[in-house]
Amino acid sequence: MEAEGQQNHLKAYGITYWALEKNYKVSWLLNYRGGSFLLPDDNAIRRECQIRGVTFEVLSDGNANTILEEISSPSQNMETVVLEKAPKIAVYTPKGKQPWDDAVTMVLTYAEIPYTEIYDEEVLSDQLLLYDWLHLHHEDFTGQYGKFFGSYRNAPWYIEQKKEAENLAKKLGYNKVSEEKRAVTLKIRDYVIGGGFMFAMCSATDSFDIALAADGVDICEPMFDGDPSEANYQTKIDYNNSLAFKDFILERKPDKYEFSDIDTTDDRVNKKVPFEQDYFTLMDFSAKWDPIPTMLCQNHTQLVKGFMGQTTAFEGDRIKSNVLRLGENKINGEARYIHGTKGKGMFTFYGGHDPEDYQHFVGDSPTVLDLHPNSPGYRLILNNVLFPAARKKKQKT
């Protein structure tokens, strides 16, 4: 899985998932040649690799044992992690959403990793319990319809999506979309506390945390929910309820395409982070002592090019101290990729919309992943997909 050796990094994850589904024994060799996978030498696996265009090498038992001995050496920052079973994957996404609207859906399809689409009805009826891993589509959990009001209030798609959301909320027994979304947010939080793995990108990251912190507080203006927001609502935000962020100030203007000062998108607009310097660095962890963040950072490069979204990256001083920063842009003091625990479960937040489309706009053509089979930014998503398959070891730090 190093840069030079693998012709299709993304589909290699699909091969690994396929092997787990077929009950083959699989090991993830952390920090060994870009985070390679060790699978049995079987004709079916060879054939599948050839069909999908995935590069592989055949090792003798002696060579394999030598590699494992090298990895186990205390002098090497490497580790062997056994992958036990293919995780059941759910993608939280509105019905009828185009698959290219979401990078995770797109890369799962490209890597041929199966998933089930779910939405509010399934979440509120406790169907999350059926899944090991949940991805949150670029959703607005605050009930403000993505803060698209300023630019798209008269667009047919915005009017239709608002109507659909209101009808669904009413069907589920709620007076407002914001109340219904908050109930969904609390169910997802409970899923994580109970041991689930949750991954979110773009606006699903900060809007989810804002909805948790604003539980019981009306932060929506009349154009969103039909009545004024609560007086002095900023003072009623409870940061103890959020997963990752603290001390954030909400954006009160309903026509501004922003939720709060968690996000750093404006820094790019104001040229504080010019395009040519928009990269983030993956942090280096001890594979033997901290296998979880090491798994999440497996890649063939430590320097990953940035990409924008409604929520592009996270202001450093808005991140809670118990949350790990997996990828940072130190020029701007921001984190792009963060990870934390809640109860028995874990969450990962990844800023930006599409790792291979620097500034994706509404209505833009989808990214063709055949042109980016070795994308480091997309690899980070797939690290999270396979992560729940790992045999659990007690973390040492």
C-alpha cells in the first residue's frame, strides 16, 4: 500500500472487506509499506485482485513470518492488527439523494463495499442497533436547512427539500424540523455511547455538535421554523453536551452560509490559507501503544492536500482537550481530521466535502474516482470503514 507499489489504493480496501465477508483471516500491517494488508494466498483472492485492478505480492510462509517478526520488533513503529469481521455499514442520507453528493457514499461504491441507506425514520425506530458503523451525510442537524437560505431560498430544490423535511417531521410527530432533527441527534449520540462507530464529514460535524449543545434551546430564526429564536440563546448553549467542540459562538445571521466559528472556511476566502498552501499533515502515533489513531492515519503520504466544504476545517481552540487531532494545518492553527470517544463508542470528524474537488459547488459534476484511485484524502475515509473490524485491544495511553 505504499505510493509506488499499489495501482489502486481505494479498491484494495474493497478487497480486504470482501475477504472479511468470506471469512478469510486478514491482518492490517500498520506503518508497514503504507499500511499493507496480509491475506491468505488463495486463488479466489488472487482472481478478485486481478479483476479489480489491485496490486498484490505473493509471499512464502517464511517471508511472511520474517515480515511479522520485523513488525513486532520493539525498535519498529509498526504493529499487526487482526481484522475479525466485516462491519455492517449504514449511511445516514435523505431518500433520493444522488450518490455523488457525498464522498463517503461515492468511495464505498467505488471500492465495492456494501452499505445500507437509512434516515430519520430508521434512526428514531432504533434501527441503528443493526449496524457497526454509521456515516452522517452532509446534514444540518440544527433544523436550519443547511443555512442555504441566503443564496438558494428561491431555488426549486431548496423549496422542495424544505417541504419534504417539514412533511417528514410532521409524519414523525414533531411540530418543527429542528425538534425532529434534535431527536435524531440524541439517538445517534446514544448509538455512539452504546458502542457504535460514527463518522461525519463537512457540515454534519459541527451541526451535529451544535444540535447537542443546543438541546432544548430554540436557535432557529422564523424563516426556518416559523417563530423567533430564543432570547439570548448563546448564553444557554451547554458545551458539556457536545462531543468534540467547546466555547463556539453561533452565527446569528440567517442569510450567512455558516453555523458558528468552529469552521475555518472564511480563512481560505480571505486568502489566509491560499490554495497552493492548503495541505494538512497526518500526525505520527506509536503503532504499538496507540493502534487506534495509527489505523485511522494509515496512508502512503503524511501530507494530504486540503479541500473545502461548508465546514472545511476546525478552529484549533474550539476543539476539546480530550479529542485527538489526527490531521492539522499548522499555518492556520486548524485541525482537519479529529477523533474521540464517547461512552463505549467512538467518533471521527473529517472536514471538507470532496477530497478530490477543492471547491465543490451545488450542481457541480461528480468526481470520477477512476481518475483518483490512489487518493490519500479518500484513503482516510476507508481507514474509518475498516477500523471497526479490528480486534479490540485495551489502549495503553
